[in-house]
Amino acid sequence: APPTQAALEQLSNDFWYHVLWGAKKLRRGELLVASQACNCYLTGLLVELARWRAHDRDTWHGYRFFERWAGGEVAEALAPTFAQYEAEDIARALRAKGELFGRLEDDVVQRFDLVDTVDRSEVMRRLDALLRS
């Protein structure tokens, strides 16, 4: 079924909360927790959004054949959203993950005539402030 407004709001709020949460963990020096949030938890949410975006394709189970059903441009854009176990790289990857999620979110909102209820520019401003600290 296509995503509902409630489902989009839940996924979007979950993602944007956790991107800031991961940045706070990074700021506290909790590299492993921040890395796990970026590389694992946020990736799962991003893949779910990509699945909605690829609504007319067979999206298989979990991450199987992601590169095929998500499209080459999404798979290519996903690569820089993964972080090594290093503070600067985690910061870079968190920002990249947010930018990619935002682009996919715009596509889903347009495609399914939904409303984006998160002030992304404010979230990214806060993310940048946390990552600078």
C-alpha cells in the first residue's frame, strides 16, 4: 500500500530525531553509539523511505536487491552516508544521511500527495551546530 500521512510523519520524525540524537552522542564522544545510529538505525529508516519511493517496483524483503529496486542514483548516493569509526567521518556521514533522506522525502511527498511536516532546514541547522561543537 502507498504510505499514509501518518506513516510518513512517524518515519520522518523518527529519522530526524535520531539524526540529532546521533550527533549528540558524537558530541559526547560516544563514537560507537553515534556510528551505530548512522550506519545501522538511520540506514534502516532511509531504506524504508526508499521502498515507498519505489512503490511500483518489487522491493523484495529487507535490503535484498536494494541496488536494483531503489535505482542507481539512490544506491550511489547511499555510499557516502556510511561512516568509519572516526568522529569527523561520523559527522560527515550523519549530514550526508540527512541530505539524502530529505531528497527522498521530497520525492515521496510529491508522488503520494502528502505533506512534509518537519522543518528540515531547522533540523539541519541544529545538526550543523551540534557537529561544529
